[in-house]
Amino acid sequence: MNFLVPFHIFKLVSELDAKTFTADFEYYKDKKEYYYDTKISPLKTFIAKRIARKEILG
């Protein structure tokens, strides 16, 4: 879980400002749950996404 939240924060920031973070957006656009294909609990993914959204969007 420690690495899921930063992943989703960077992914969200790159999506929100794709023009400024072009390279990041290109890297993260195809990533769904994590940097590489692995099995991650849907609950952990849900929680990480909520935390990332709360941190970035308030």
C-alpha cells in the first residue's frame, strides 16, 4: 500500500495537467493499477485512489 498512493498521485497529476507533464502523461496513460502488471487487491486500489484524489483535489 505504501507505493500505491504515490503511484496514483503521480498518475492523477499527469492526467490533470497533461500539457505540462507530457512525458509523465505518456508514461502513466496505459498504466491501470500500478507501474507493472501485478495482482493488487481491488480494495487496496480503491483506497489508494481515494487517498490520492483527496490529497490532490482536496
